[in-house]
Amino acid sequence: MAPPLMSLVLYVRDLDASLRFYTDLGLQFLEDDRCEDSARRFSALLAGDAILELRSCGDGPPTRTRLGFALLDPGTTGERVGALRYPVTNRRGMLLTARDPDGNTIDLTLAEHS
């Protein structure tokens, strides 16, 4: 059995823009002040107790990755994201693909109802 994912850190250019983008996807962030350094960082709890953390990349490069989220209403979320000027680049049935402020690919799919 594969070990569960516990955390994912995205290093971003504009922390406030990324925070707005991922908050519009439905994530709830708290400012994380556990570290002694002065860098701001925010954490959101994901399904399965994994944590998504946003940190400033400072002078370094931003993270390059592809993430996927299952949402109750990906269409409405995609419209909100598009209204924020982050392009929805693809629409295929129940899958939308968007770009976050750093150009990472974000897939939005319909969540299974339980």
C-alpha cells in the first residue's frame, strides 16, 4: 500500500494572488505561524488530512506542477476563476482546466456525491 500524501507546498510569486485563487476553489486557509522565519505562509486542510501550503518563492522560481480538485460545482467555480482573470484553458464535459497565478495547471472535476 502506498503511503498517504501528508503535505504539498507550492512556492508562489504573489502570495496574495495565489491565496485568492485557491480560496475561490473552496479551500480555507489559515496563516501558518509555526516557523520562526519571517516568511508568510498559509495552509489549507485537504481531504484525507493532507495539507496544501502556499509559500512565497522569494527570489527563487515558483513551483511547477499540475493539481486536480473534485468540486461540487466545477462550472461555477471555473466561472469565478475566469472572472478573476485566471484563464480556463479547456472545457471537456465535467472537466475544466485552469491556470493559477503562476501558470500551474489546475484540473477541476465534478465530485462524486455520497
